[in-house]
Amino acid sequence: MKLKKLVSIGSCFLIILLTVPVSPVKATGIAVTLGTASIAISTAYNSTISFIPTHSLLISITLDYDSNYTDTSFVNTDITLTKPSDTLNPALSINGSVDNVNNFVTFSSIPIVDVTNPFIITFTNSHFLSPSTGGNYTYKIFVDYLSQDPDMGAALQYVGNTNQVKVTAIVKPILTFAIRNTADNAEQATVSGLKTCALGVLDTTAVITCSYRLKVGTNSASGYTVSYISDTNLTNGSYSMTNAAAGSNGSSPASAGTEQYGIILTAGSATVGSVSRGTDFSATTTNVYQITKTSGPNSMISSNGPNAPSGTDTTNTSLVQHRVTIDGATRPGSYAHTLSYTVSASF
């Protein structure tokens, strides 16, 4: 009877012990940093993986990698776990145990260590190759301890360029041209489809002028060029007005009573870069220049950068002033002169 009681009491204690819940310490996530986060396809991975465990009582560390990595020549001496010396140990250096079949490496026999500085896994000898197909592949770290669940961490390695987004856009070339009035608040007056610059009735006692603006818009980084071709001189039948001098110096402005025809060219600015005058107009900006060359095109104005004049803009536009004086021998009659402007830009 006594023996039965002892067995019965022992069974009760056993039941009680087996039903007491065990509370293991939960696993902790650890940060994993790849020394080479991006790599080309089929390239030797000679780099590092670093992390910091959360506890010092380690059993083993396992590195798990994707089966797409080429590891057929990957051996234990190609991969090492290292750690700087700490308060508990000298510097740590342990070769891994490579499992080429299951695609992982285990590091064992790890002493008690200080976990305030990182562990570093180093690949050497070019025996471990990135996948031959681009993609985002995961390295996983498992840290086993004596007294708690494993810590876990992971990091992606970007092989090839499948993790990249290429944003594309197209900006169309812009090239616009208008002949505007002097104030650039309207188009130059038009008669029978042609812009006009009316000098009116000429007199030996007055200097007569008319003007307009050349307005170019372009997004060309190389800028633009405005050129002209003339049909004839300022002509009345077979008689032509005396032209201002050709070439870069032009002529000094003639006073009333002296026959002369030409232009005063005031080159504007460019939104980006600068504006220069053509070789026939490049010296004194207040001189009068010949504008009647029938060969060409003849360059008048060039910019070396984009130009984006505003709605009303007397800065980024160029002013052309036609200027005429006559003397007592200038033939009577109706005079005319037609200019054809062209604009070009390189994109």
C-alpha cells in the first residue's frame, strides 16, 4: 500500500512539472549590412557581410544564400568570420563550413564574446560568383545561442540592374522666330503678306528711320543664328541708293543732305550665354552697315546658348533700324528693298 502511494504521489509531481509552461526568450531581429549591395551578374563576390549579435553566448552562426549563386568551387577557406579584439577575447578569426548542396555556411566553436562591435563575414579567392540572371537575392543570417531562440537578419544583394528604374523623357526642340514692332508688343505691320518697314517720304533736311525687332526662341544649347539675303539695294528702277560701307566697320551715320542707306543693328541678349554680331556688323554698334548683299545667307546675329524671350521683351530680342538720308541729286520715285531672314539652330 505504501509503495502504491509513493508511485501515485510521484506521478502527480511529474504531471505538475510537465504542465508548467516554459517561456523561452524570443528571437531578435539583427541588422545585416552587405559590403557590396549591388553587383554585376556572374561576378566574384569578394566582399563582406557585417552584423552584431544580441548576446554573447553563441553556439553557431549560419549564413544562408540563394541557390542561384555559383558555389561549386566554394570551400571552407574562402569564407571567414572575423571580429576585432574585445574585453573578453583577442581578435576572432574562424573559417566557415561550406555546404554546397544546401547553400549555407556554418561558423562554430565561437567563444564568449563582447557584442558591442560587429562580426564580419569575408569572402575571398573569387570562388563564389553572383547569379547569371539579374535579380534581387537574399542573404540570411541565423545566430544560435545557448539560452534563447536564434536571432535572424537578412539583406538583399541586387544582381544586375533589375532593382533600377530608368525614368525617360523627351523634350522636343524649340525654334521660333517672329518679326515684331520696336516695343515688342505686337507683330510688325504687314502689307500683302510681307512685314513692312515704312520710311515714308524722304527729305534732304531729315534723317529718316524705321525699325523692328527680330525675336528668336530656342532651347538649343548651341544657340541660334539669324541671317539675311537681300533681293537688291533700296532701288527705284535702275537707280539704287548709296549703301553704307560693307564690312565690320560700316559707315559713320550720314547727316541729312548726304545720300546713305543701311541699318544700325542693336543685338540683344540671350537667356543663357551671350549674343554676337556677324562679321559684317561686328565693330562699332552705332555705325550704319550695309544690308543689301544678295549672296548669302549673311550672318547678322548669333547666340551661343538658349534664348527664351518673354511675352514683351526688348532685352532678349535684337533691334534692326533702317536708316536713310538723301541729297539734292537723289532720283525721285518710289523705292523698295526686300530682305529675307532665316534662322538656324543646332540641336
